[in-house]
Amino acid sequence: MPVLILLRHGQSVWNLENRFTGDTDIDLTPAGEQEAALAGNLLQDFHVDVAYTSMLNRAMHTLNIVLSKIGTTIPVIRSAALNERNYGSLQGLNKAEVEKQYGTKQLVLWRRSYDTAPPNGESLKDTYNRVIPYYNEEIAPQLQAGKNVLIVAHGNSLRALMMYLEHISVTDITGINIATGIPRLYTFTSDMQLLDAHYLANAAPEPATK
């Protein structure tokens, strides 16, 4: 039975500073490197055949740390289709300051809704529409061939993939966030029916209002 592992990169510098990062190429903090190392430790007992990641350094850095912990050399494929969504005019701004200026409701709408995009940015729907075709064309065939796949990407590109894999509604996705550095495992039957999805460690995702 093939296994798909989703991993959000470790804490980035702008995560720590509570800024909208989007597809700005910001690297990990020391704490983020530690999160990646812990994720690698959790994955040491899993055989991984191929890894996919975005074009952003924080995801690639996380993947490199994970692979060093696993102690294996595998093909790594990078694609902009897996990049974090673009937050447009909000990128680089402090979330608390945006909340003070526009209100909590608007902040949550920009951060968590499915089809509302921030000014000059992408919505989760936009992200879904680039992630899912890439998954179906490039990643699903690897799973269908019986290979175990690791994807290291970002909160919103992985939320989009979670929606697709777990049939999460556009309403329910608003309350879901993915914690940094915690692997999520998907197990499929040989005909690609989802059997199970769970995190490898006990970690409560941050509330959608943060």
C-alpha cells in the first residue's frame, strides 16, 4: 500500500515575526531547523522513494534536513506549483497590524477562506487550481506505481491538497491549519482509495483566528 507524507516546512523567520510570508523566499529560524530535524527523526522508520518540494528555500531547507536524518539519497523534484500562495499586498506585513487596521473578520477571511483573495494576491481556490493538477499529473502516478512519496511544502499548498485528498468542504477548510514540522501520513489501497490520514505526533494546529 503506497504512503504519501505531507510536511509543512519548519518555522520561518517571518513565521516567528508574525508576518504574511506568501511566496517571499524567507528561510528557516533555528527553531525551524530543529522542527525539521524532529520530523526527520519521526520519519526514520519510513521508506521514501521520491520527494517533491516547492521552489522556496524554507521548504527545500526543511527537506534537506529531513533527508539527512533519514540517511537516504532519493530523487527530489521541485515545482512552483507547490509554492505557498501569494498574499499580494499583505506580504511582509505584520498580521496583528493588519488585524488592527482591517478587523479580525477581514483578516480571517483573507487567511482562511477558500475563494477570497487578499489584495493583488491568490485565494486558496487559486492555489488549489495549480496544486491539484500537478498532484494528479506528476505525484499520483508515483503512488499508483507503489512508491512512497514525501511532499515538503507550505501551509496553503498543503491545505489545498488536504481538501482534495480528504474531501474537505470549502466551509470546513476555513478552520484547518497545518502545523509546521509535523508529518501527516496518508495510506492508500492499491487502487488509490484513501485508507487513513493522521499526524505522526500529537500537535494541535493553530486556531484559524490567529
